[in-house]
Amino acid sequence: MGGPHCQAAAYCLWEAFFCVGLCLGLIVLYRERANRKAEEARARSEELAARLQEANRRLKVYAERAEEVATAQERTRLARELHDAVKHGLA
């Protein structure tokens, strides 16, 4: 019944199904890998964004402090000049 041609056809069909299954399996594996890589990249981006926000916050604090110091230095300079002017005016 069937003979060698049927056996060869059945074997070719089996090979075709095997190849399709193998290809689908590889696609699933590569897709999972790509998803994992994308998730890792997203997590890394979120970490970097958080670090950048913290650095920006610290920079703002530093800038505010630098402005306060500059204002205090200018006040000190003006007070010294006023003191010297009054001192020379009285002498």
C-alpha cells in the first residue's frame, strides 16, 4: 500500500513540519530575547533619568547657594567700602 513514494512523501512532510516548528521556536526565542533586552534598556533609561533628575536637583541647590554666597560677598564689599568712606570722612 503506498510503497516507497508514500514513505518519502511522509518523510518530506515530517521534515517540513519539523523545520516550520524549529523556525517558530527560534522566532519565539529571539522575540523573548528582544523583549528582555528592551526591558533592560527601559530599566536602564529609568535609572539614568532618576540619576539625572537628582543631579539636576543638586545643581539647582548649588546654584542657589552660590547666588547666596555672591550676594553676601557683595554686601560685605559694600559694607567695607561704606565703612572706609565714613572713616575717611570723619578723619
